[in-house]
Amino acid sequence: MGSVRRTVEGGELSSAITRNAAEDLTLSPGTPVVALIKATAVSLATA
């Protein structure tokens, strides 16, 4: 498992991703990505 972080206006998104998915997407540090959010539940915590 790995993680992907994406800076967005007002914060940062973080996503867990499998090694296979990262390889399929040919991800490496600095690779531009688009974040698509689909969730039935969202967990929040205080900063």
C-alpha cells in the first residue's frame, strides 16, 4: 500500500492506493493527478 497526496484550495486530500494501482497509473512523485471523490461515508477528525 502507498498513499497519494493532492493539494487543493484550502487543504490537502490523501488517498490510500495499492502498489498495483500506482503501477497501472504509472504514478511517481510529481505526476499530475485528478481527484474523483465517490463515497457513501466520510470520516472527520479535529486537526
